[in-house]
Amino acid sequence: MLSSTRQDDQPRLQALKDLQILDASQDEILNKITVLTCKLLDMPTCLVTLITDEKQCIKAKTNFPLDETARDDAFCQHTLHHQGVLVCPDTWLDARFRDLPLARQAEQPLRFYAGAPLTTDQGVAIGSLCVIDYQPRTFSEAQCRTLQEMAAVVMALLQSRSAVGLVDAVTGLPNRQRLIADLHEAQCGPRDCVLFLIDGIDITYAYEMGRSLGMPMVERVLCELGDALHRAFCGREKIYCIATGRFALWVPQARSEAALQTLMQCAESLPGGLSLPVPIRLEMHIGYTGFSVPVEAPQQVLRKALSALHDAAEQDVVLLPYRQESDEAQRRAFRLLSDLVECLDRDTGLYLMYQPKFDLLSGEAVGAEALLRWQHPMFGAVSPGQFVPLAENTTLIRPLTQWVIAQATRQLRQWRNQGIMLPVAINVAVSNFAEPDFVERLMVQLDAHGLTPADLEIECLETQKLLGSPAAMACLRRLREAGFVLALDDFGNGHSNLTYLKRIPVEVIKLDQSLIRPLHYDADCRIIVEQVIGMLHRLNYVVVAEGVEDAATLDWLRRARCDRVQGFHLARPMLPEALSALMLPEAV
């Protein structure tokens, strides 16, 4: 008997998997349906059951103690193969049921059973809606019809929930979960395939559109994007919507060139092909990667295609394939950010080195710049040029700058105790200046170590970003009023503008290494630097040249009347102990 009743296991198990309803939780809505069914049919107990290969799962129930039974003990396994409602007036008189444990239990044996199969739109029975009584009874045709109608309601609810779970609610296209499931279930057909991801609208722009025009307009754009892609492939390829404005399709390798040509045509024609009441800026980006069937790790395939898509968007090109080196660099960057959080929490790995600044007339050290370093447990020495820009794009820049301030002020206190009076300069990001409590937190650190604003110089980068942030500019003015020396770092690196200078309340201008290093061989560069130094002096700025690496450059800067210099020729970045030895050689 078991072989005949289980011959359709595979279609049913696949249907249960597609519906995504095989979890252990009770369904409250279905529970209410069982209560209603009991009232309609004047029955004490009603169940919604699902039949797997080994057990009967009770998804919803009224007046029943169990959450599951063995499949061989389930009345409902017989309902799967019955046309219409299966009615058993007395289980003790039915050979199928009389020896089952629930029919022979000592307390309240099940004596009556009626079950209507739960059948999918594809005709696969997955379980039943059944009613139970504890005494024999009859069941009319009208009651059978009512039970069938309620079973149809249950099945419609299960399938609609599945559709919502596997279909994007806005576009009506299969969603990311459906894509992952399809990749996972691909077992036959061409072995080599290609997954394409298409970014149809920048998410930030979509939010701006929603704010200005309302979310219905955004949803209309998304629907038209999905429809346009579907029409472009004439319905021959399955289009997925995996995120807001982001679509996907996968094709056999043999059809990948044709699919790529279609997508490139869409990229050219799509922005002007939408029937929208207002002009919308759309720029399509496409990333793709190859994979083999069967797919062992669908999420990994999607991740690689996503890496390619992000590369295309960042480089502002229409199309890019997956590139392992770019992916590894991005994953390394993410690892660095994650590990940086732990380093800050545990105060391990990060440390400061100090590079002296020298007065060109006297030759004496007049300050030092605190330079952040990181000894990573896996990657070794990591350049600040690699991890600081990553932190600046996240909220991590706040605790990172706070750590630098705490370390620098602590070291300043130690040097003051030794009689070393050099001020220390720290680099501060624009986002730090925009923090409403930055000045207060800075003053707290100084007060904690008995220091004054004259002990700490603030170097700021990114002139254009400074000017674009009213909060940052207000903070600079407050710092200047409090007595801090402010310096504009990396002046002349390609982003500086002379007209900006008087708008930023700084006293010191640091000339970027890109201007200083070519001085000993580039006559044009010497003319530029000489004129810049003269102009800055006339504007009453102190001029510092960084990147001085040879005696010839140092001599030229002295003749050009630069105020201060910094670079490997004079002193490399050093640990605090080495700087102490430099300033107090007699103490060594």
C-alpha cells in the first residue's frame, strides 16, 4: 500500500518547497479558518494538514493536542488520492483507519473523519482540510461542499502568500528569492550559463524622486523598466526584479551574446522609451558573471554578478564582467572596515607615529604631525591611504578620529612632562567637523590632560567638501575662536582653488607633495611653487612644504622663503620614543 500511496511524493514535496510553508509555526489566520469551519459544520475539531515524505505536519488546528504525526499514522494521507471529500462515518469499521493509533487511543479515539484535499493550481495535493469527531456520525452532501469550499479558501491563501514571497510586489516580476531558488534547482540543460544584473535607476535618485514626485511615480518607473526589459526579450527570457530598480536574468552561454546585445540596445533606448509624464534621468549599468549547472552556491553566483554591477556603476560604464581582482579588493576593504571596528573596541593594532616639521630659517623642529598606522594581524602594515578613506565613508570615522585625538593628547602630556613643547598636528575629516559636539569633545580631551588649544594643530582636507558643509565651516570658525591653529592640507593636489582660501579660516597652508617632489628637475613646477609661496605670504599664511626628500629641494625651498618643511630628508615618521630622543638627545 505504501508504494502506491507514495508514488507522487516528488511532485508534492516540490510543491511544498515552492510554497515555502513547511515550518514549525502555527498559522494564526489558518487557525481562525479552522474555528470557522468547525462552526459551519458543527464539528468539534478541524485541522489543516500537510503531508511530507515522513510525517504529517499540522499547520493549523482547533481542539487538537498534536502538532505533527508520523505519516503512516495520518488519516489525511488517504485524502491525497481521493476524488472530492473523503468521508469515514466510523473509523472502527474502515480497514484503512481502524488500526491507526488515533482511532484506538484510550482517551477520545477519533471515530469520524472527513477530509478535502488541498490541491495546487497544478493539480498536486499537498495535504487536507479535515474535520474530526469522537463519535460516529453522518456527513451530508451540503457539508461536503462546504468543506471543499473552505479547503479552496485555505489553498488560495497558501498560494497567494507564496506568490507574495517570491514575486516583487511592485513590478510583479519574480524576486531575488525566486532567482536563488531557480538557480539552486537548475539541474539539467546547458552546463555553462551567464547571470546578468541590470541597474536601471540609482537608488538615491529613486528616493529623491519619491520625495519630490511621490512613491507612485517611483513605482510606475520601476514597472515600466520591468515591462521594457520583458518586451525587449519578447518574453523568451525570465526577468527578475531583485531589488529597487535592479533586475536580473540568466541564460545559457550559447544565448549570452544575443542577450548582451539586447541589453546594450536597452541601455541606449530605454531612457527615452518610457511613457512618463515628467523627464526622468535613467542610466543603465550591467554586470555579469558565468557559472556552471548544477549550481552549488547560488548566493555566490549572485554576489559575483553584484560585484561586477557595482564596478560598472562606480566606473560609470554600461557593462563590465566579473573581475576577481576587483572583487578581492572590495572584499579586502570590507574586511578592513570590519576589523577596524574590533581594533577600536579593543584598542589593538592601531598606533601613531610622529613626523617632525622644521623651521627653514632656524633648522629647529617646530612641530610634529601625528600619522595613523595599523598593524593588521593578517595583512600586516596597512597604509592609512587604504583604510582611512573607507572609514570616512561610514560612521566609523567618528570613533577613529576620537581615538587619534585621545592618543595624541595623551602623548602630548607625556612630552610636556619631559619638557618637550612641540605642538602636534592631527588630520580631521570634513564629516568630523560637521559633528555638532566635535569642539566640545576636543576641549574635554585637552582639559583631561592639562593642555590648551595651542598644543594641538588641526589639519583639514577636502576644500570643496568643507565649503559645501555649513556645519563644518561653522565648526572651523569656532575652533579658530577657541585658539586652535588650523591648517589646510594637501594644497595644490588638483582639488584646490585659490579663490577658496579667504573663505576658510585657516592660518597654515601645506603644499602637497605632488608640487614639492618635482622641484629638483621641473622648471615649470619651480615657477608655480615660487609664485604660490609669494602669494600665500602676501595673504599672511604660514607655508609648509611636505614631501622634501633631498638636499637640493630643501635648498631651493629655503631660497624661495618657504616657512616650514617636512619630509624624509629631514626626518621620517617615528615612534614617540624616537622623537623624544631627537628632541632630548642628552636624556638618551
